[in-house]
Amino acid sequence: MSHHEIHRSHRIGWLRAAVLGANDGIVSTASLVIGVAAAHAAHTDILLAGVAGLVAGAMSMAAGEYVSVSSQSDTEKADLELERKSLSDDYGFELQELANIYEERGLDSNLAKQVAEQLMAHDALGAHAKDELGLAESVRARPMQAAFFSAGTFTIGAALPLLIAWNVSSTQLIPIVAVSSLIFLASLGSLAALAGGATMSIGAIRVTFWGALAMSLTAAVGRLFGVAV
């Protein structure tokens, strides 16, 4: 009887960026639209603000993810270069260091050394990257991938409340955009939790709560400044 386990850790990089992008797109654009609408702006002005928020937000997400993940990637490369130099300068020390790691995990001394010798004979740097530095290939930093997924999913997320706002009148805009955006957020949270192997209800609740809070605050600010103006 075959046994096949489905692991999800390889999804961490793109899943985090995609969920973050879509969530920010929905929350920020819906909040912006609701805030401007609460200030009694014209319908065309509300849509203009939403489109501007979509473009600016997508570029901000792409730039932010690229810079932050590039910094992580630079650190990983520096650690790998240091490890490569250590392997060149003192191979024996690095062999014993890897053997000690396996021994701490439960192998006896002789077996730990044999495992270390065989793994280093196959790929010394790869063995140390994974077991000493914790740099598994599946979760390695990928700046362009993170930037692409963040910008793309932000655009999709932002387009949803913007399309709703486009097709409803100003008098109905705030409640319809708010409710539909919360539904979008709940769906996103559930799908993200499913993809990550977590409980769907928890995923839905946590993103919906923060989305509702953001929209409530921006609506309050919009009403305050709308009255002040």
C-alpha cells in the first residue's frame, strides 16, 4: 500500500506574496473608495481615487516585495559564500560540524560521521546550506517571484471593490462595497488557509476582521473631513 504525503512548505514564498497582495488590494482600495465616498465626493472622483490607489498600490507592493526579498536573498548569498570559503579553507572542520549536527538530532557518532561524509561527497555546500544554515531550496528567497505575485494579486484584489463601485450609485456605494469586500476577504482567507493546510474558518475570520476595521476607520475619517470641508 503506497503512502503519499502532501507537503505545503514549498508554497511559502509565492503563497505569502500572493495572499498579502490580494488582501492589501481589497482592503486598501475598498477602504479608499469608502473613505472618499463618506466625504460626499462625486462618483467620478471616487472612481478616480480608486484607480489611482490601484496603480500606486500595485507598484508599491512590487517595489516593497522586491526590495525586502532581495535583502533576504543577499543575506542568503553572503552566508553561502562564507560557507563555501570555510569548506575550501578547512574541509575537515566543516565535516565534523555537520556530523555534530546529525549527532544532536539523534544519530550515534559513527553513523553521523558516515552520513556527513556521504552527503558532503555528493554536495558539500548543499548539505551545509540545508542542515547548518536552514536554507532549503523550496523556501529560498526569490525577489522577482515575490514582486510579480504581490503586484498581480494586488491588482486583482483592488479591481474587485473598484468594479463594484463602478456599477452602483453613490447612495448605495458604501454598504455594497463594504459587504462585497468582506465577502471577498472571507473567501480569500479561506482559500489561503486551504492552500496552506490551515483551518479555513480561522483564515476567513482573521482577514475579515482587519478588513472591516480598516473600512470602518476610513469611513469615519471620510465623514469627519467631509463635514469639516
